[in-house]
Amino acid sequence: MNEPFRVVVNKRLWNTVLLDGTVPDDEVLTMIDHSYEQVVKGLTKAERQQLSAG
């Protein structure tokens, strides 16, 4: 792979992470977990229940 990936999350509040090895894997995973938690917090109770039943 010649070019690094770009990960963009949300058009209003985004993080751009170049996956070229300069950011440690555990830090990338922490950012992903945090983003997921923020999305889940914005769901309705019914949506959260559906997600957990998944």
C-alpha cells in the first residue's frame, strides 16, 4: 500500500488519522472506542437496546 489511509468521523466533529505508523495502535483504538461511545450516547434508548441485542 503506497498511501496512508485517512479516517474521517462526522462532518461536524472529525478526527483525521494517518495510519502510517506515527500514531501508536493503542491510541488509534482508544480514539475509535471514544468515537463509538459518543455515537451510542446520541442514540435513543430503543436504538441502544436494539444495538445491544444485536
